[in-house]
Amino acid sequence: MKKQVVAMLLAGGEGKRLGVLTQKLAKPAVHYGGKYRIIDFALSNCCNSGIDTVGVLTQYQPLVLNSYIGIGSSWDLDRKNGGVTLLPPFVQQGGGEWYKGTANAIYQNINFIDGHDPDYVLVISGDHIYQMDYSQMIATHKRNGADATIAVIEVPWEEASRFGIMNVDDRGRILDFAEKPAEPKTNLASMGIYIFTWEVLKAYLVADEGNPDSSNDFGKDIIPAMLREERILQSYRFRGYWKDVGTIDSLWESNMDLLADLPELNLHAQDSRIYSVNPNQPPQYVADSARINRSLINEGCLVFGEVDHSVLFYGVHVGRNAVVRDSIIMPNVRIGENVTIHKAIIGGNSVIEDGAVIGDIEAGPSAEIVVYGEGSCLTADVSTQVATASEEK
Amino acid sequence: MRNVIGVINLGSTRTLLNELTRNRSIASVPFGGRYRFIDFALSNMVNTGIQKVAVFTLNKSRSLMDHLGSGKEWDLDRKQGGLFILPPAISYPYGEYRGDLQNFYGHIDYFNRSKESYVIVSSSHMICNLNYQEAFERHLATGADITLLYKDAKGMTDDDIASCEFLGIDETGRVRKMQDRPTDERLLYMETFIISKKLLVDLIEKSFRQEEVSSLNMIKNSLLTLNIVAYEHRGHLSVVNSIESYYKHSMNLLNPDVWRNLFFEPGLVYTKIKDEPPTKYVVDAQVRNSLIANGCVIEGTVENCILFRGVKVRKGAVIRDSIIMQDCEIDEGSFIEGVIFDKEVMISKDKRITGDKNAPSVITKRSIV
């Protein structure tokens, strides 16, 4: 059955810079915002944009991601025609290989896309936090008769050299593109969201694959090649919250962004609702002794202590006289009595025993973020040692 | 439990919850911050491994059917078995609904067409978290014709157990009498029983020939002729039979032991998903001793309350001793105490609404004050 648009979601990222958080799972599966995994944003955006055919390209540590996505019912992607399809690298006659780059990942799945005979292919990444209606971007693409449309966002000038920067004319047509330029000409950064006219992209993917010197990457190879050959590349200006949460710092910051009185990312909006797999937990219980301010707390939590400026995922218990500040506590963590947690990310199913002190309290708000992986067990003694060790480091 | 089918019997004509059931069946009364009554009965069956459940409805079923949908949230969207929503099968225009047994009779094919050999029938206003496995094994071991589930109600007040049915059992555990006033032992019948399908079908047909239309009487009439055995449920039980008891049992959930017992032990309780974000506490939020569902935004003060999903409490608003259902909004500076707000109630700025904790008043759905 013909589809106008097929979305290809790149979800193979290892997320090395997230350290212990991606030891056992791919970056898109990392928890975010008290209830979500990072990939929920891309999948929900597809659902909210009316895109019902999504290929998810997995590679690194796909186990958690695969079982999380399942048949896609959480995002309304359990469809008879289309729906969600997990696309890991595979072997065929003549061999097989890992996805060598973002473009190669799509190249290896040309048959999947052709099976839906789409006019356009939307290439997105499972690493970003944002709410976006792709249908508007597709409309822009069509209106301009573009071969490719790239979503761009204004970033602070001083950060522009960390991004792929677009130079565009007054009608939004992309004149040139520079990956991480030392001296950026504009502050319009590529968000890694592309719409291609499928016929055109397919030709470029095949040509790119034939080039042994190519790194098979959209930003480094495909887009520059299209610019060289004067294809119509259009920019699509996005205004709103967008964050790459690829590092511990940015992941922490992005979670903290949600705690503002009126956060830029509105999780309450009805038409851009973010969907996730539901853990079926009861409402949270907030005890008489509890104090909660500036925080996001999910169902299944049991709070007896103090939670300030923090994000608690489902099933977290906070014992009496415990203080959790500036921290992210992932699902089912048990925090004992008289525990202090300061500026930390605690992996799921961890146990923090009574009296433990975590994080560098003396350093205050400028402390380094302390991270413990899934299933950590922290006793009062050990945690002080570890805290000291991380200070020395 | 592959050999058991379930029935959730909503055919009782009693109206227990007045305002809360004006536009909905008792099974779809919201409870515990995010659930509806039926979620508990349904989850108990599913957690026990029953994969085929019929819901015998009576009327006002729009909200119930909206809630249940395809049964997906309870894993009951099955090719084999699954969820059956069965409204009364009364023949127009002569039919008249006189009792719940008419539903059993009208849907006798649900039983006849099932290959399973046993049936567990439960009500929806006896709220508990239980696994039927042990009761079912006892049913088989004792060779009982019918096993009735009961709760020892010695710890409950007379109000708690009003309009309930009670069992008198002998030393062997056999049920000798059933009556609508407390026995000395106060063994409260949970309106839940286990029976073989064949016997149930026989009893339904026999009762119907005798023009008996109540499933309760059908069992009562068999006390002498059948081996009816009692099985005690030892976990938590909330019998919701009035607005007062609705309020009381809701507030009991503010005890973490009850919270744990009802929501986690032995199984999880499933309900329709709303995909609300986690609840947001802003800088001035003051929340104490409360049960808060997802999707709330709390800028004011909340004490001894149950907040359902998506409730907004604006700056300076104070809510005490109240149950606030889904998507209500309490604007700045308002003071709310001792009331039950049905869904989507809007309270504008600086209003004062207070009620009596012992006889809480209900503000009806979509009221605007």
C-alpha cells in the first residue's frame, strides 16, 4: 500500500558520552523526564504528525529498545498497513555488515522503503528531545518543490561551532553547509531532521555507496553532494525546545529545564502529547513528612523525605529525612532514611541505604554531576568513599 | 487457570452512590486517583491468568465501554477469549429488567460456547487486590459445588457493611445460611463465587423456570441441596456502598500500608492509559499526606487529598480533605475542604467551598463555580 511518507528513525547510537547510562542499552532507550525514554519524543512526534509508517534502525545494544518498542502500540503504531518496523543490520547473499554511517543505514534498507513506495522519506534521530509537527515541514518541502528539506534552529552564536551550520538565502534555500565550522557564518544549526524526495535520495544513496572514500553520513556526504550538484535544499525553521541529550551534562540540564515554572517544552500540551510505555503504577503517595518543590514526580513514588528541583521516575521511594536535590532518580530506586543526594543521576533499580551521602554538597550548584548506573547499591560508607574519589578525579 | 472464564456482574439494580452514579454505572466510578471500580475486579481475573472475561452490564454504560475499549489495557484483546461486554438481552418491547440473573440467562451462550469448565463471578464495588489461584485450588480440593468468597468484617463498622450479605458457616467451612444482616461472626459475602460451568448453566435454567431473577437468591435457594463452601479473603477490602464509604475508603489509601496492599499485592492494577506527564510541583507547592496521580500541576497547598489525573491547583489555592477527580481546575486563592469533585469541575478565583468530612458533598461533573 502506497504511503506518502515513511519515517526512518536512527536509533543505533551507542551514546558513549553517557557513560554508565548506556552500558546496557542504546542511547535512544535512556530514561528522560520522569517517565519517558529519549526515543519517545521522535516516535510521538511521528504519531502526532500523522505518520504511521516508521522504520527504527537499531544497532548498538538493541535488547531494551526492541522490547520497549514492541509492536508500537504505545505510540499508536500497531497498524495493519505500515506501523513500526525494527530494522537491525542483517546478512544477505554476498554477506552483510554493520551500518557504517547514517546514510548507509538507510541504503541498506532501500527495500523496506520501496515496499511502501513513498513520495518522501523523513530521516530523524532518536537522540533528541523536542516536539515537532513534521507535517508542516513536509508541507514546506512540497511547496518549495525541494529535493531535501532540513530542519534548522537558531542556536546561541557562541555555541554555533558545535553544530552543522546552514547558510540560507532570504527564502530559506540552503546556500551552503558547514559541519562544526570554526567561524560560523550563521547561527542556524541543523537539527538532524531531513525530508527527502525518495527518488532523489535513493539515487544519492546508491552513488554514495559506490564511493569508497565516503563516510556514508548524511551531514558529511549526502548533503554536501546534493549542494554541489545544485539540488534544491530548503531549510525549515523550527522554533521551540530542542536538545541533543548526548552527554551527561546535557541530559541533566534538559531534565532540569522541565522544572521551570513554565518550561519551554510543554509536556501537558494535548496535541503534542508524548507517549510512552506505561508501567501501570498507582498514584504517588506524598507523606505528611514530605516536602516537594520544583520537581517532576511520576506515579508509583512514595515520598517521605524532601525532594527539591529533581526528577523522580516511577516507583521511587524516598525515606524519611532524606534530601534529594538537583537530581534525576530513575525507576524503582529505593532511597533510605537520612540519605542526601546532591546533583546526581541515579540509575534504575538502585538502592541507596540509610545515611548515604551522594554528590558533592560543598561544591553547591557548581558541583560535578555524579552518575551511578543501573542497579547500584550504595551504603553509607561506600558512598562517602566514592564521593571523595570523584572529587579527587 | 486456562480452564476458567470470568464474569463481572454489574446487573445489580441497587443504586449506592447517588451523584457519582447519576451518569455512569457503579463499575465506572473513579477511584484511587486513576482507576475505576471495575479495574480491580478485571485486574484480579487477569492477574490470576483468566483470559476470557464477560462484563454483564446494566445501563448507563457509555463511560464503562469507553473505559474498557477493546480490553487492551488488561491484555484482554485476544484472539482466543478476551473481553466480552454483554448488555442486558431483553426482548423489545415486552422485556422488563427484573434481576441480574436475566443477564446470565440471556447470555447463556457465553457459557455454552466456552470450552472452559469453570466460572468465577465477581462484582465490582467490593474493591480488593486478590489472586483467585488459591481459592480455585481449594474449590477443586474440597469438591465444593460452589465456593463463596468472604471477608471477616469484625473490624468494620455497621455503616461499612450496610446493604451487604453475610454468611453463616459450620465448623467444616460449609455455608449454612446467608442473610442480609450481619451474623455474629460478621462474615461478609464478597459477591464473588466459583462454580463449574455445567452447574451454573443448570442453576440458571432451573432458576429461570422458577421465575427467580436474582443470582443471589439462586445461590441461597441451593444452600440445602448443594455443597457450598466459604473461602476467606485475608487482604484489604473496601466495600463501597455509599458516598460516605466512598470517601472513607478513598481516604484509607493515604495509609501507605493500604496503598501498597491494594495497588501492589499480589498484582498490579491495570486501567485505561491517559499518557499524562509526571506531576509537576512548582516552587510554592505544599503537599502533605496526599495521593497524587500524573498530569497534575500543583502550585498551591494540598493536604489529605486524593488528586486524580490532570488536576490543576493554582497559586494560593488550598485544598484539604477532599477528593478531586480528573481534570478539575482550582484557580488562585480558592479554598476547598471536605468535598468530592466529580470530573472537570472548574473553580474560579477566590471561591470557598467547604463540606463536612463525615457527610461529604459531591460537586457534579463539569460544574463551574
